[in-house]
Amino acid sequence: QVQLLESGGRLVQAGGSLRLSCAASGRTDSRWTMGWFRQAPGKERELVAACGTDDSAFYADSVKGRFTVSRDSAKMTVYLQIKSLKPEDTATYYCAAQLLGSDHFTYWGQGTQVTVFS
């Protein structure tokens, strides 16, 4: 059994910053790719960032330059640093784990809410 627990979401003013955390527990594997998704009301869930075990990173075009994904493999924790927040960043943010050799994300957290007001 694997659990992913996100934290750090909150109400924040536009232009501000915050850091989301996702702690994995259970039968985890440090070789997993970890991703951050978000889903805004009425919109589809989208992948915004992902972090591989070789420190490779992926970012959606909409967040490049403002989002930074990182991981602490020893703690099985992945982070998403967000700066210059915009109202359109308002969403529920989920972390997810992609197993080694898999083409999809298998494990998901419950999400943490980020609300940006102007």
C-alpha cells in the first residue's frame, strides 16, 4: 500500500509564492517519477510538473519559469515551489507517482487546495 500526502496549499495573494509538499509512505520506490497535477473547477486535470530520479524535470508551458519541482529521495518527498502566483493558478493540486517502466501515474494523493486572489 502506498500513500501520498500533499500539504502546503492555502489562500494567497497574486504575486505571492508558496511551496507544496508531497510525502510518500508505504511500499515506495525512490526510482519513481513524481508528478504534480492540478485541476481547476470545470477544467480537466493537467500535468504541470514532473521530476525524474535523474533530476530531470518537465514543466507545462503555462508554468515554466514560475514553478520548480524538486525531490528529496531519502525522505520520499517531492516539492513544488511556485512563485509569481496568478489567479489562474487556483486549483486543487495533486501529486502522483509513476512506477518504474510504467507509462501512467499509478498512485495519487488527495490533493491540496491553492487559491490565488487578486
